[in-house]
Amino acid sequence: MSAHRLPAYEYTVAQVALTDLTKVFDDGTVAVDRVSFDVADGEFVVLVGPSGCGKSTTLRLIAGLEEPSAGAIAIDGRVVNDVPPKERDIAMVFQNYALYPHLTVYENLAFGLRMQRLPRRQIADRVGGAAALLGLEGLMERRPKALSGGERQRVALGRALVRQPKVFLFDEPLSNLDARLRVQMRAELIRLQAELAATVIYVTHDQIEAMTMGSRIVVLQGGRVQQIGSPMTLYENPANRFVAGFIGSPAMNFVEGYLTGNDQGGVFVEQEERWRLPLPPALLPPSGEEGGRRGVTLGIRPEDVELATAGDVNVLEARVEVVEPLGYDTLVTCREGPWLLVARAGPGFTRSLGSPVGLRLDPHRVRLFASGSGERLVAGRAPGPVPGEGS
């Protein structure tokens, strides 16, 4: 793409604040349940979660395409609950591009500006600047049917850029692109946001997109905020089992079991008592009664599960179930009783399916979660939300 910049227009960025935002549909479905978060001027915030978690509905509420059932939406300090979409100074880019098929690229880019009755010269400057920024200069006379998926997405993005809105809203804009083009467009969106210092709220179900694009991530599930924080905060200090399992690729391994011992030292025992893992005191939450037994879920990421070598202690004996060579790395799924654990091995891993393998779990990288609520268990503190960023 071209490295040209937009002409020196004044982009007005704005803060967005949601307070106890709620949306209940006519059939009683609670799509958004008391969602609250702030987006600072020029910040890139990503809403992420599985299908049906409320992320797109939240975006549509901000845009004014849905009416909230309760709560407040403020843009630049002004509550806009009753403000029509066209007066909120927001531009939204959809998954399906929504281009006019009978118009050329130039006409698609200029359409909204013509509806605003801007001077022809100003329209030409804005469209030309967006085209240069997005590498569309050679496509201006084509119609959408003559464009590739990536080119159509650039036109949809350009149509938002030329409006110079306060806030950009993106609703899974890359989901129709192939894997290679998604990576390319991801990089371009990051560059554009940094260059324009624009306020962006971006919705995706893809946690890799969320991790690589957002300065902060809002994780949603069942219409509720599970955690808010930087990508590494969510990765290293998930508030609960849902966040731990959703953020990270491959997903975190989970094993059900219980803890024995006390605050001075403890052991995780797998549910069927087939294996045990001593844990450092710094990892253990308050034990309550001396020597008590507490049901917990152990979580550990694949990169913290290594293939054992001679002399290793506390080795878990398992069997190879699936081998996924990735070139630079190999993912090995191993079974021990009812549990499947994914480990990262080097590119030279050659063991056949069903062969025995020893696994060594790094006890210092274990995360513990309450068996019932799924809340993270933290050393020195009773179960509850993890303190600090994102709580």
C-alpha cells in the first residue's frame, strides 16, 4: 500500500464512556448487561468474545443503531442516548462492506460527503487523500464487482476515513478475508490508527486480532464484561477461567482436581488422583483450615508444558494423541486419563501417535481457579476478582 498521508485535515478525537449500558430485546433476551468502560482520546480498544456475547450489540448501541434499555453512552462528555446516529459524528465499518454496486470507487468514497453538501474541491481532497493512504489510486474508476475482497474492504475503510469522524467503529471488518490478507489488513489498520491518532472501538471474535491490535481489550461473555486490560495483563493475569481459556493461542490447558496442604506449601492432586504437582507457596491462596482439601481447576499454557528429559522430577506420564507441525514449532496434544494437555515441542518432534511421552509442568506458571465460580485464586487473598488493571 501507499505510504502517503491524508491531507492536513483536523481529526477531532473524542472520549467514549459507557455506564451500566443495558439492552434487553422484546423477547426478553438480555444482550448487553450493565456494561461499563471508557475509551480515551486516540485509544484503540477491542471488544472480544464468542458469538452471542453482546459485542456487536454494544457497538450498535454506541452508533445509535439500537436504543439502550438502560444506562448511558457519552461521547466527548455528552450523553448521546437520544441523539440520532447521523448526529453522533461516528463512522462505522461493517463486516459486509456495504458498498454501492452501481457506483465507482471514487463515487463510493465521495457519497457521504456529497450528502453533506461539501464543496467539490474539499470532497476531491478528502477522497484523494484516503485513496493515497489506502493504495486505491489505480482503482478509482472500478466498480465493487471488479475488486478483490481486500480492495473492497479498503474502500469501506476509506469511506469512513473521508468523513473525519470523532470515533471509528469496526464490526468484524476482516472476517471475510483470507488468512494472509487478514494479517496484512491488520497491520494496515494498526498503522492507520497510529498515524491518525483516531479513537477506535473494534469488535472481533478472533482473540489473535484482539491481542495484536488493541491497546486495551474488553472481554465479554453473556453480555457482561469479564475483564478489561492490556493484552499482556489478560494473558498473564486472567480474572477467571473464561478469560484464561479465551485469550491465548493455543488455549490454556485445564485439569480438575484439588489442593492439599496449607499456605506454607501445597500439592495439586488431579481429580482421579493419577498424578500430583507440588506448587510453590507463592502461588497458593489462603487455605482456610489447616490441611484442608479444596476443589480447584489448574490452568497452564502450552508453552509452559515441556517434554521431559532424563532426570526430571514430577513428570506426568502421558501418550501422544495429536501432532501438529507448524514449521517453526510443533504442538503436541497428549492424553493422561481423561485429560488432554497441549505442549509446545521443537520442529524436530517425531514421535508417533500413541507413543508414551513425559510432560513437565512448570509449577511457577500454573494458574488456579475456583472449581465452582471459575474465579482466579490468588496467593494471600480470598477468591474474587483479580486486583489491578482489568478488575
